Amino acid sequence: MGTKQTRYTEECKSMIVDLYHTGKTPSEIMSEYGLGKTALYKWVQERKEISVEQETLTAMDVRKLKIRIRELEEENDILKKAMTIFAKK
């Protein structure tokens, strides 16, 4: 039998990371919320802020931006192909 895996909302993950940053110990957090060490530190790392051109981003923000760029590139390729098809008519 495996252990029951709990799904945490993004809001909950952010709140837990805030607790970590305000000084609550990792062992207290893991015990209180039933978390493993890997999950806690992954969430902390994902929400670590970096400054880029006077803006603050997290690793999660960068990941979301990369996904959005990929989506826009695909849409752009589709539109280019459509323009080629319509230009021939």
C-alpha cells in the first residue's frame, strides 16, 4: 500500500513558503502540513525571486513564460502557414 498523496493548491504552497521565509523551521512545517523535505525545498526553490531589469521573477514565473512563448511560437507558425495558403489563392 502506498501513502496517500495530498494535492496542495498554489496558494497553499505559497503560504507554506512564506512560513519558511518568516523563520518557521522546516521540521515544524513538514510536520504540521505532512510534507516531505523534497516537496518543501522544491516549492521554496520555485518561488525564489530573481531580479531582471528591475522586475522580480521566480523560477515558476520563468517556467510559465517559457510555456507561453512556446504557445505563441506555435500559433505564429500556424498563422504563417495560413497566410501562405491564402496568398496562393
